[in-house]
Amino acid sequence: MHTRLYRNGILEKEGFPIEDVSEYVSDPGNTVWFDLCSPSPADLGVIGEELGLHELAVEDVLSDHQRPKVDIYDNHLFITVYGVHFDDDRLDPVEVNIFVTPNALVTVRESDHFDIDEVVRRWDASPRLAEHGVGFLLHGLLDYVVDGQFELVQDLDAQAEAMEESVFDDQVRDGRELQRAMYALRKNTAKLRKITMPMREVVSTLLRRDQEIVSDPVLVPYYEDVYDHVLRVAEWVESIRDMLANIRETRLAQQGFRLNEIMKRVTSWAAIIAVPTMITGFYGQNVPYPGEGQSWGFWTSLVLVALTSIALYAAFKKKDWL
């Protein structure tokens, strides 16, 4: 059971039943956190009644593929963010919904692919900030989410740079493997962009001075640090998109250039073959010609074919058509 009770900034109890939450929340000196993983509508309904959560916020939890956002209600905030998770080299974001009340934080995970234990370890690593209540808990959660996105965008950037270098590698001239990798990287980048771009609005809303959650001057620099990472992730994602677009254009230009080279070679060989065909065809006409019936006429035509072919080959080779 993922539950915690902080009293006056000190961790006093954890692992208690969720049914006890309403009792602890009634004391303003307490800060309560509990976590739900893939809860049923009935469970959410009970929690909503105990904490006075808005019905629209509870409804959003039951709806899939919500956009990262912050909804502000009379007595609580509703936040949607996404953790990063890979399944067979495909980015599969995990939706995490957060209810924030003055002295309670509720996390609702779409699946257990989001490592909530790592969030708890981050809270334990900064016990001196626990006295700042819900703002401290929310910061640790958002910091973990954004750091995961930051690490992922670094990895995608490294893949894009390696792909950029391999474009001119002769070993991948067929392009099939490169094209498959480029498609997968573009798809993962597009998914990451959908969950990182709205994060700027999420954190900036929390930093607004009219939000009491982050009104503590001690916590403001920590949230600003998260916002800085969010901006860097968003800018990095756009940079990767531009890089992939350049790689794609370069690859198309290479294919066009290679097709042009092939056409030049085919045309050159066709021209070389056409000359002997013309000469032999001319001598095959049913009319008298110099050297007809004579051995020197045969050897003259043979030398003419060889010299003309060699001359054409040398001319095309000089122009780098062959």
C-alpha cells in the first residue's frame, strides 16, 4: 500500500489503509499522500467523496489519452502528466493523474510501468524540504517525470546524430535499415513532443503567484529548476525534429543523385553499344561497300568498332559518367 503521513514535516506513518486518509486529512498539520494504480470507477468515486474532488476531474481520470494540463478547481488542483516507458523500442507513455489539495496529494497511475518507488526515494533524499507539505511532494513527482523525459530526449538526440553520420556510410547504401530506424525515431520523437510541449504550461501555471501550492519562497527555485528542464526538453525535441527532417531530405537527395549516376552509366553504355551496332548494320546492307568480300574490309570495320568504342569509353570516363 503506497500511503504516507507527514506531520509537521516529519514522516510519521506509511503503508496504512486508504480508508484512514479522511481521518488524517482533517488535521491541517498533516500532509497525506497515497497512490492508486489502475483504480476502478467505484474506488475513484469513494476517494472523490472523501476529499471533495470535482466530478469532472474524476471523469478525466477515467478517460484515456488526456493532454498534459492543470485544471484549477475551488478546493484542489487536477494535473495530468506522462512518464516515459519503452515497449519493444516503442515509446509508450504512462499517464499519471494528480489531485492536489491543501494537505493531500493523490497520484493515480495508468499502469505500474511508472516507477512510483523512485519518486518515494527522491522524497526521502530531501527530508529537510518535507516541512513544506504538498508542494514538496508535488515537486519530487514532477522532477522525476521531467528528468525521465530529459534522459529520453538525450538518448534520442544521440540516435539522431549517429543516424546523421551513417547517411554517408557506404555500408548502408541500400537504405532499408536506415529508413526503418529513421521511421521509428521520428515516431518516438513525435510521441515525446506531444507529452513534453504542454509541460511548459503545466509548470508555468504552478509557478503563478496566485497558486498557494508553490507560494513558499523556499520551493520556488526548485520549481523554476523543473521549468528550466522542461524548456530544455521542448527545445531539444524541436531540434531533433529538424535534424530528422534534414536527414530525410539528405537521404532523398542522395537517392536522386544515385539514380542520376545510374542513368548516366546506362546511357553511356548504350551509346558505346550503339556505335558497333551502327557500323555492323551498315556493312550488313545489301549494297556494295569498300572492302566487300575482302579480308582487309573486315579488319578495317573491326578496328573502327574497337577505336570508336575505346574513344567513347575514355570520353565518358573523363566526365565521370562511368
